[in-house]
Amino acid sequence: MPSLVALAQRPNHHEAYWSNGAVKVTDTWGANGEARLTLVDTIANVAENNSLVVLKHVEQDPVYAPLLQEFLAKVVEFSGEEMRQDVLLGEVLILISSPNRVTSYHMDAECNFLLQVVGNKSLWVYDHTDRTLVSHEEREAYYAGDMNSIAYEESRLREATAYAFQAGNGVHIPVFAPHWVRNHDNISVAVSVNYELRSTLSEKRIHQVNRLMRKLGIASAAPGESPWRDRVKLAAADSLMMARNLIKPKPATYPTWRPSSV
């Protein structure tokens, strides 16, 4: 824990997320059950304060970077050429949670390999291909900024794959696979190895065009239903992005890991 406090105090991670106080599986992402603590206080006292912390882009940290960037490269290598061609960039997050803490039901737009380092917990992962769990409209809303576009249904818990997660275990969570976590009676530390994919970025751009069309009252096909429509939408998205960057250029961003960089 002192090493994690020291990590939180260094400037090389970005956009740390933390939540203090009890939450339920049905709560929205970002729910905060109690008064807000500082990041350092949250980590230092995580055994007692019923909190969740997510430290992001720790692969850029000078202490952990050599190991974590090597790990990012190894996962891509083991996954094969198709994965290597699809990966745009990689990111490593460290997740720290209090005893018996719940991480509410949610989904992510990244390809995720979750690795348990300290403690044990129960993890439920749902089928990412089931459109009754995550519809195209819910993906569209997610890409528009609604992190809570899906809702937990207790009646469907039996459809999830349940993992008894212990230190040394890892599991792959596919893009847009709903999942949630219940920590056991211990502090939990996990490493989330994430990849942004070219294929997912293309789908995101199509969803964004679909949302614009929907606002204009125009019916739109979901990604994958019509390849030629998808190509037209991607071209339109490229044009909109170029015009937006000419009007307001994007600010410089922090360093990122890419397969070609190792």
C-alpha cells in the first residue's frame, strides 16, 4: 500500500478515478456514497473507507513503466497478428478496492485483460454479443458520453459467467461485455491491461454518425448491417473530424504506448 500511495503522488498517471462509500451493483458509474476524500487518503485508508480507486496510464510511470510496457507488448504478441494489426494503443490501470466493496454493473469500450494481484473477489462477466444485454442504441448512447447506458437486471444474473477470482488469476473481458465485481473480505489490488482497437474506433465513428442522423429524423442501419453504408458513414465521420480540428485543434495529449513503440 505505501508503494500505491507513492504512485498516486507522482504526476505520471492521469485522470485518477475514485469513489468513497458503499455502492450497489445497480448504482451508476460515478456514484459516491459518502463525503469525498482525497485520492491519497482514500488509498492510505482503503481498508476502512469502503472505496474504489482506479489509477490510469500507470504504464507511463517511471517506476512501473518498464515492466508494464513489456507486459503490454507480450499480450499483443501472444494474441497473434490479427490483434497486433488491430491495436491502436495500450493502457494499464491499477484498481484498488476496500473489503466487500462492490464495483457496479458497467461496460467498457476497450479490450480488457483483468489480472488479480492481491486479495480475492467474485467477478461476473456477461456475453458481449447479446444485443438484448447491450443494444446498438445503448452502445450509441455510451459513445455519446452516457457511461450508464446499460442497466443491471437481477433476473439475468444466471446468464453471466462467474469467476472466483484469486491473486494470480486473470480473465479476458471483451469490448462491451457487461460486468460487475464483489470484493471479498480483503483489500483487493488488480491490474487492468486495456487496448483500444481500430475496429472498435470504426464502430464508434459509425455510432456517432448514426446518432447525428437520428437527431435529424433519419433512420440509420446499425454497424455491420450494411458494409457500403458503413463506408459512407466512416468517410462522413472523417470529414467532420477534419473540419472540427481545423476550427479547434486538439490540445497536446500525454504519452501513450503503441505496439510499434516497443
